[in-house]
Amino acid sequence: MPLNTGYAYRTQVHCPWPGVLAFLSHDYRHSTPATWAARLQQGELEVDGVRLTHDQPLRPGQTVTWHRPPWQEEAAPLHYATVHEDEALLAVHKPPGLPTLPGGGFLAHTLLTLVQRDYPGAHPLHRLGRGTSGLVLFARTGAAGSALARAWREHEVRKVYRALAQGEAAQDTSTITTPIGPVPHPRLGTVHAASPGGKAALSHAQVVRRGAAQTLFDVTIATGRPHQIRIHLASIGHPLVGDPLYGPGGTPHADLPGLPGDLGYWLHAWTLRFVHPLSGQLLTLEAPPPPELR
């Protein structure tokens, strides 16, 4: 498998640090201090555009850049299906396992790369988690993007997800308002999860069917917090089947929690409903759920 082109990761410094290595080791715990030191020696680090030859203190406002050399990305399903296409919009069906945007070790193996190869200039209006399948909406013009971004902010876009959760739900409908914010994670430092001090979030869950200690839900979300459905269903005692990160209560598993991009859970974005920014007509788009979610 060929290597990608490499990438420059940039981050802003917000408070004084005794050294670049201390800053990177604290904020990016996916790599050990020894690994960051080796990257400095290899000339991969710079501060404010100047390559580092030795460690140095940092002050607020500076920019640290890691020039990651080309690497071989993890395999991912490199395909998508077009659900709707016109001069302003593109809606596609993303398979599970394909990241929407670069991150977490993925650069070329993303939905964004595949779509922009076929539709230069298209940009996503939202994102799905790597393990989540279903509809992703792209704008093909600036005007369409602005109009739909405004509609999203004003909660005029209806999104329905299908989720397979653990346990049999006692009630047919649930309104979930658990706040979502950063909590400690042993490998990442922090990760979004249920948190009393987090941001307001709102989901509505409707039971589709029950059986075999599982419940199939349709979930609509009025806010768009990271991993909201996974966190919200877990917060009411119904973590998604196979979720490697979130357990009951909506917080990371106590014993070796996974990463946000790890696979194994069942979640599908199957309906989008909104007013088309050009025609003014109500548009309903659907991507049928996989057999496991029917």
C-alpha cells in the first residue's frame, strides 16, 4: 500500500511552557516524551516557522508545527454512494470504517478526499464518526453552504439515526438532556463524554423494537455535540452494542477504554430533512439502514 504525502500538524500555545517537548508530551499523549524527542532530533518540529535543533521554552501566541513524514494509513473502505446530487448540494452514503475528515492517523483514506476527487470544491456541512454509516451532506457552492449552516444553527435540519443499544428499554420514548463535555481519558488526556459541567445537549430516542437484551432506537438530535448519540444512549443505561469507548452512564469504560475512532458499534444516519437552499422545497433524503439495524 503506498504512503500518503505526510502532513503538518499545527497547534497554538496558550500559556508559558518550559519546553516544546513538555508541551507536546502533555497535549499529545498518543506519543511518549522519548518519541517527541526523536522527532525533534529528526528535524520534524518547528516553532513559528523555524525548524528546531534543540528544545526551547514557549510563550503564549506561538505556533508549534509537527511535520509528520509520509506514512502508510490503516485500511478503510474507499468508496461511497451518491444519494442526491444537484448544482448546490451533494448527499452521499458513507460506509462504516471510513473517516469523514482527516484525523486519528487518517489523511488520504477519508470521505472528504474521495468526494473532492469526484466533486472538486465540495465541502461537508457536518461529520459522522468513523464507525457511523449513513448520510453526509456536502455543499457545492458558498451560498448553499452558508444557507444550510444557518439552517443547522437554527435547528431547521432534521436528522434521524438508527442505533442498536444494549438492554431492553423500559419506555417507548426518551428525551435525553445529559450535558456533554471533556472528561479524563488515559490515552488521549481528555475525551467528550457525559459531564455535569459540559455543554447542553438534546436527543429524542424512540424505540423501534426490543429483543434479546437489546433495543433498536431511532434517535433525533437537536444539538450536535461530539459522539452525542453514543453518549446519550449510554447515559440512560443503553450503551451501543459493541461500543469500545462509552459504558453505562455515558463515560469511558473504567478498564482500558477505546478511542473515539475505534469500530464495533452500530449507528447509522438514515434520514435528513431540510429546505433546499435554492428551490425552497422540502427535501427528504434517506440511506436505508443495514440489515442489522432493521
